[in-house]
Amino acid sequence: MVEATTVAAAKPKGKIVLHDSSPATLAISNLVRTLNSTVPLKKADKPLEKPDLYQAELDFDGHILFGELTILDFIAQTHNSAASSKSDHVFTQGTTSDLRFDHWIYLLNTQLRPATTAFIKKEGDTKDAIKAIAKDLEEEILQDITKESSKKWAILAALVYSYLEPASKLLNKRVQTFLSDLKSKYDFVGFDEFCKAETKKGKNVAISSSTAKLIRSDVVTKKRPIPGKRNVLITSALPYVNNVPHLGNIIGCVLSADVYARYCRLAGHNTIYVCGTDEYGTATETKA
């Protein structure tokens, strides 16, 4: 006689931390919500003093990954791996024959997300851009993702809703109806509700309204390795006098290393970038 055994589903190795309230982090939260995802999601107390890319992070088995599309795909793939049937799967990038999915994922993230983010922050006039994208969505795909009985369009639905809803007052009645249908079908939350969840506070706790951004400091301080933090030392080739100076000279000795150093600092790593000059030899003496 063979005894039946029950195998518990493996727990996801990843966990998500959202550091601010934005259309991108709202999309991540809404996808977790609609798929009843088992991936742990936490909202941090305050934003990081870093670019928008770093405000959503995925800790996957000790490796930190950034970017809303990477995180959305991880949530969907975790859902798909646990689904009992392929009919319960949701589309992910590069896995569906319906090319509209990848097309709109790209357009929403490169055009609508920055336009809506600027609209929320009142940085420039992006109203016409938002209206134009909404019109194209209305004509090409909104009806399909609202009427589909399964949740295979869940990632695209989360992006459409989360990127359009904060600017819904700009949209025509038909698009607003589509958004209402998406909210009901996928159990999404709107931007204001998402922000309120972040602003709850305990007794004697103040919420900062600072809009400070990361700036470059010219103050020279001694750099030392910091235990428990990523410490990065960057060096580059030494410039040498060998011909008439031209733009190509900066590539090997300055440009690449400087770009990487700036990236490391923006990522919050303890970073030192050092270079020097090759100050010996006949060519240097002659040039001097």
C-alpha cells in the first residue's frame, strides 16, 4: 500500500519593497492584489534619495533587482509556476504570440508612465500626451483586456489602470468607464487610496514633505570601507601624451569609469573613483 503524501508549495524566494507612491509602484501593488500573490510586499516608511528606478526593489535570494517591469514579471512568473492549469497563466514579456502585449508594455512604460508621473508632480504640461495615449488604448486594446474572462492580461491591465487612473479627470467618459471596469474586474485600488495607506502614522510620528533630491557634493572627505555595505573602488587607465588630443582620448581613461562611478553613487554604494596621469617619459617632457 502506498501512502499519499502532500507536498507543500515552495515559498517564493523574493520579497518586494516599495519606497514611494508612484504610478509604477501602484502597478506592482495592484498586480500582487489581483493575483493574490504570495510574494511578500512591504511599503517603506519614506522614499529613497535616489532616482525613480530604485523606488521599487526585489530582493531575490539576496540579489537586489530594480525596475517595475522586472518585478511585475517576477510576480507573474511566480503565479504561473503555482497555477494548476495553463488557462490560469498570465502573459509575461516575450512569452505570448499576441504582439500587442509587448508593444503596449513598452509604450506604457516609456511614454505614459513618465507623462503621468510628471502630471502628478506638476512638472511640465503632459496632458496632451496622456490624452493621446489614452485615445490609442481606447481604439486598440482596452475593450479586449476588460472583456477577457481570464486574467491573462493582468500585467497590462495593472499598468493601464495604474498609469491612467491618477489622470482620469483628463480622460473621456468611455475611457473612464473602461477604468471603472478594470477596477471591478481586477480589484485594483486607485492612486489616492494607495497613497493613504502610506501616510498612516503612529502617535508623535511626523511625515516629511521634503522633495529633496540626490545632489553631488564637492566636499572632500576620507573614504573608508563600510562593513556590511557594498564598497566599490574604480580605477582607470592613465592618460598619456602621445598625439593631438581628441574626444577618443577620454573613453579609455575617463568616460567609462566616470559613468560607472556615478551609477554606483546613485545606487547608494560607498564608491571611490581614482585616476592619475602618466607623468614621465620623453613624450611628456617634450610636450611640456
